[in-house]
Amino acid sequence: MKIAIASGKGGTGKTTIATSLALSLANVTPAPLFLDCDVEAPNAHLFLRPTFERRQKVGILIPRVDESKCTYCGKCAQVCQYHAIAVLGKKVLVFAQLCHGCGSCALICPDRAINEVPGVMGVLEAGTARAGIAFARGVLNIGEPMAVPVIRQLKKWITPAPNQSVILDAPPGTSCPVVESVRGADFLLLVTEPTPFGLHDLRLAAQIARELKIPAGVIVNRDGTGDARTDDFCAAEHLPILLRVPFDRALAEGIARGQALVDVRPEYGAWFRQIVAQIANREVVR
Amino acid sequence: MKILITTVAPNLESEVDPRFGRGAYFLIVDPNTLEWHAHPNPGVNASGGAGIQAAQFVVEQKVDAVISGDFGPNAFDALNAANIAMYLFGATRTVREAIARFNAGELERVGAAAPQRRV
């Protein structure tokens, strides 16, 4: 079973929940596979402390123009939806950072003047983490604007074993990288805080779940702060609230030291296992 | 000679638009006769690459120079590759004023052919 953790708003506790969920499931065989999909700022390693054993560069294929064959007809520039290639008189410029690697320019070129060459955007890393958790993450190169290809390849890189749970820690926000991270998940855990900002983004994240037809439930973190509007929204949307984590100084101190939620409060382990059992038995229905 | 100016409205009395790739209109003007025609910017709502799309349009229109508020790095590279002169309208407010200052040689030129700007 694949469980994705998303939030909309950043800093609500996605990684706090995702890492402890993985640790709670680590006593079963096989231990879960954890994918840190927040490739712009991966941080799950701080709590799961993997030793990386494999590393692979990833990216997309970008066009390289052979100007000795090019007739400057401009068809490549016309077909490109992202304006990543421009024909300017007798010059062709490729803007690699705008390229999505679709290959249309190479396909349409009547002079076969375009070859596709690998453009490296980041790296994938995999290894074994605490409690035998299989851990993998993507790291986008600094300055690289597009996270989606790295996330897509991270998800393809490792095939989970039969019966192995997969925990996907999504990036914040509700844009393409989040959609790419949660796509194909069996369940979406939405971590929120009961503040106006948390609720604003929870609404957007809940729309992603609806749009992608992924069953979803909510974990309210820093419970006791904010107001009742998050509860009202969840009730109106039939989004089950699966867990409430109170605003707790001891938790914050533990996390600041690199401890997981279940290290500070071991009783959460049983609650996480219960949530996963409910999801597996389809007892959680929106 | 033809110059292209990014403008807010499609006429000579318009204010200049400081954004090159996202400017509302492209006004193509003959600076001597003040004859002009206006094109709505097709890339004004592009999700990305608006500056490159605008530069591609500029090259297709065979203009000699472009006047705008500033040029992003991609648009700058594209216009530079096509040897199109880039000018900044600075404190100028209207199109008519920008052309007068262009004719008087008062607009700052940027790009390979321009003197290096001190940062």
C-alpha cells in the first residue's frame, strides 16, 4: 500500500508524521520503503538517518542543434510549448532550464538537425535507514527550476517488494511537484495545523485528492492552536480527522534534536499502525 | 528604421510598459515619421518563457531596436544573439516621450554592443 503525505502549507509537520509513520511500520516484514519526494529541500534523512549505498544522476533529454544541418525553418520553436528553443535569424538558442524533455523539437525537425542529449538536473540516492527502512530520495541541483522529472524518476527507480508499504513524503504547496508525488498513491494523509493559513492550503490539497480520486484523511498537528474552522471544514467535506497531535513543547524540542515523533512519544506508534490498518481495511471513507 | 516598444495601451499616448516579455502591447514605430502599428503580446499570460516568445516575435518583425523597462536573462540572450539593440526607457513615461529621447540619443543601451554597466 502506498500512502502519500501532503499538506499544502509548509511546516505543518509532513515529515514529522511521515517519518514516524514509517518507523511505526518498521517492525513488520518487509520494512517500509520511504521516498522523500521533497527534492528541493529533502529533510527526512535527519530523522531516519539512512546510509546511502546507491547514487544515480537524473534529468531529462534536452535538444542539441547541429547548426551545419539546420536550415533555420523555425518549426522546433513553433512546436515547443515552453519556448525552450528559439530560432533567431541564423541562430538557434536552447534554454535548457525551460525544456520539459518532450522531444517534440527533434521529432518535427525536417533536417534531422536536433539530437537529444542528457541534461542532468539532480541525483537519486538510496540506502537503508533506521529500523531497516528502505530509504530513497531525490535531490534537485541548486538553481534548477523543475522538480517534477526528478520526482518522477525517484518513484520509478525503486520497485517495492510485494506487501512492502510505501510512504511518500510530498513537497509543500499544491503545484506540479505535489501532484507528481501523490499520483498513484492509495491514500493521501493531509497534515494541517488549525490556523487560517493551514486551512487555506488544506482546502487546495483536498481538491488535489478529489481531482486525482485518492481517498484522503486529515492529521491535525499543533492541535489546540488556531480555531475550530478546520474541524468545520473537514466535517463539511467528509474528510475524516484520523489523529490530533497537540501543540507540545517536548515534541518541538525532540524534533529540533533530530528525534522522531515516536521517539519522544512512543504511544503514537500504535496509533499510526491503527490508522494504517483502518486505511487498509477501507474503514476510512471520504 | 523600425523600433519596438512595450506599451500599456495600443497607441502613441500610452504609458510605456516596464515588462518586456509580459508587456501588454508591442508598438512598432518608425521613429522618424511616427507611423505605428500595435500588436497585443501573445505571451502576456504564458506560463513560462514569455521573454523568449517576445524575442522571437521581435526577430520575426525585423525591427532594429527594442525599448523596454528591462530585459530578463533569457530575453536578453535571445535578443543579443539576434543582434537587436536593446534600450531602457528609464524615467520616461509615455511612448511619444520615449521615441523623442531615443532620437536624441538619450536612452541607455544594454547588451554586447553597449558600454558595460557599472553594477
